[in-house]
Amino acid sequence: MKKFPVLYTARLRLIEIHQEFANDIYDILSNDEVTKYYGRNSLKSLEEAEAIIDHFQFIFEEGRGMRWGIALKEDDQLIGTIGIHNYVPGMKRAEIGFELHPEYWRKGILTEALTRVLEYCFIELDIYRIGAITYPANDASNGLLKKAGFKEEGILQGYLYQHNQHNDAYVLSLLKPEWRKKKYEQDAPISYTDHLTEIVKRSEAAGDFDNLPGKGKPLDLGPSFLNPSEAQLYRTLKDNHVLPKWVELANEIDRLKEGLMGLEGRDRRLLIKEINKKIKAYNYACPPTLQKNKVSD
């Protein structure tokens, strides 16, 4: 990559770290609370901070990683950093690291930054495995990583050297399929059920069909070659004037698609985004055979 990617979250800007941020880097990494489990001793001079920034820029230029500065949207001060190193594009793997100034601990900031960086790495860089090396006693970082989906793989004995002694380290990892599965579950707006069967059974038990014109028609919920259960259920609902949510969504999607005709530029992109959001909700609720493809610009 020739241009450093700037990322955004609800509260944060993740930006390239230049020498103008040397004082901020020094303020963070000279703090013993921050470096207690960092793998290196606290900084003693501004020159050390400048050397670290040079290293961040070097690994990016060499294609071996990238380190974002974490800044709140309302100001330009860096309050921490996050990024990947030991990046091997051919192997689709990298390791992740981060730190945050103690004034901003326990505010969900690293969770927010980590979520965005993982998404960028798995989607934009197509990384398959992201590893992490931590101190076993670093409960905060280990908890954050596990919450994001990382799993412990084992212990590296004597792996870290800090404070004039060798220290064991945890090795954790997150694979792209596991990240995607976790994100898919978190993003799901509707819990998946057995499509129409549950809707009909609940409505029938509640007496919702008692006074409707189609009441009295037999329900055949079992599998049948001539009368598949999904078709029978849909027919029963239609006869009783009860439409499931996915049918309403399908009608709404069709109406919105009609509005794309003649639209261009930003208005067209916004409408496509709205349509695809509804298609996502529709696909969670409808029978698998009726799922729709997203609209492309």
C-alpha cells in the first residue's frame, strides 16, 4: 500500500503516526502503568519516542505492518496506538498489539479501535490469522482479546525479556472464519427460527385465526412431496390474511428498487445502502429458497 489507511469509528480516528506526535507517544510509553506488560521498559527520552515512530513508518513502507494512532474525533492528541506487525501477506497472517493512556482506560476505547482494525485486516487485507502475544498476568488485554474472539493457543516459555528477566507469554489467535461467524451473529437483527412453522403454531394456539375467513382449513405441517410444508404454511397464512415479516420486507424492497430508476451519485448510493440493509434483514427471516442478492452500484 502506498497510502496509509485512515479508519473511523463512532468516537475515534485511527490515523498515521508522524513525528509531530512524538510528545504524545512519549507521554504514553513513559508511563509505567502502560509498559508494565508491554514487552519493553518505559521510555526515558523523547528521542526514544521518535525512534519508535520511525520504526512504525519503516514497517509500513516495507509492507510488514502498520500502526495507527488512536485519537478522539474532537481533538488531535494521540491517546494510544494499535496495529499489526510481523505481517506476511503471502501467508495471510499478522500479529496485533495496542496500548492506551491510563486516563482513557475502562471507557471501551480499545474495544472500539480493535473491532475496526480487525474488520480492516480481515476484509481489506484478506488476512486469515491474527495472533497476539501477551503476558499471562495481563488480565485487561487478555480479556479484551478473548471478548473479540481470540483463543489461547498455549504458552511460550521465556519469550519476553523485560526488567532484566525472561518472562513467559501467552499466544492467542483469531481466524477469519471465527471472526466472521462472531460478527455475523452480532449483526443478526432477527433470530433464525423454523421460518413459518413457529409463526403459524403460535398464532393457532393464541386463537388468532378463530374469526378469520380461512379458519377451519386443515394444517399439514409434515413433509409431503405434493404439498411441501412451507408452501402449505404460506397458503394458510395467505388464506387467513396474516403475512409474516419477510413478505412485508419483500414488498418494501421491491418498492425501493423502483425508486432507483433515474437516481445517480450520492442519492443512488444512499438508497442502495438502505435496500441492502433491508435485504439483509429479509434473508435472515425468509425461507432459504427465497433469499435475495444484494444490490450492487
